Amino acid sequence: MGHVFARLAGHGMVLMPHWPYRFERHPETPDVVRVVRGTDDGPLWTVVRPGEPVEPNDAVDVAEGPAHPHWEIQTSVVELRWPAGFAVESPRDGADQTPFYLHGPGEATIFPQGPLPRERFADLASLVAPGQRLLHHDARGVELGYDHEGEPWWQLHRLLPYGDDQVLVLTAQSLRTHAEQTRAAVETALQPA
């Protein structure tokens, strides 16, 4: 798989990674991005600093991009702000059609799915899997609780309108102890550019 489904844009740049990849924020300077590409010979990586040239490398291609002062994850169907404390990672399996995963503390994972037919979600109960408890629901989606390997977990499915008859589903899950932090990351991701 040579192409990727997601890229990072902002600070006057577009970062187009080579698969498989991971974008990580610098802990003290969150606009600085470390791009890591997995290879059979080990990881290749480079550091991208906004406003500085990037030497040609085998981890990421860089082009001119939007000047907004934040990083945005872009796919062909959705643009989401990159929340602090989360890494952006490609699927590990080349057959996985999920465009990207956000990984954060408390084993948190956030990822988009779709677009899917809107009628599939006419009954929000269809989003509740066996063994899950409905914690909250509204027109935007559901929040669920469940136990996994003896630990309490939290999950959110947020429905995002897409065209006239489709939706995107933004799913987030984490250990219950990190639910608030993960929910806040979803809210950041959904902020307009």
C-alpha cells in the first residue's frame, strides 16, 4: 500500500506520510510533528517544524498548505482538528479501510467510519452492542459503558451528517477513567477550521 487515506495540514504545510505512518506531537512544542514510517528495516522518521524547510526523506512529503495555526487531519470525506495528547496513526493492516486512528491516554482510540446510509442509524439502539449499557443518547449519537477484561470502558458514537442521505460515524473509546479526556478530544476534533 503506497498511498494513504489521511494527511496533516496547517501552519502553511501539508504533510503526506508514507504508509505505515504515525504522527506524534512534540510534548513541549505541540506544533512540532515527528513523522514515523515503519519499514522492514526499522522505523524511518523526521521532525517537521512549522516555518522551517523539511529535507527530502522517505517518511513524509511536504507541500504548501493552509496557513491556519493548528494541525488538521484531512481525508477525502472529513477534516478534523488534531487534538493534543493524541497520535495519528495509519491502519496497520493494508486491507483496513479506516482512514486513520487517533491514539491517546487511557488506551483511547478515535476513528471515523463511512460515509454510511443514514437510514442504518434511524434507531440509535443499533449502535449498542451486546454487553454494552446505554449511558446517554441524543440526536448526535450515543455514549455507552461496558466491561472489557475486567476493566470499565466508555464508548461514544457521534453521527455527522454527510450529504443528503448519509452520515459519518466518529467512534471514540477509552478506559472509563479517561472518558472525559477522550470526549474533550472528540469535541476538539469537531471544531471548525
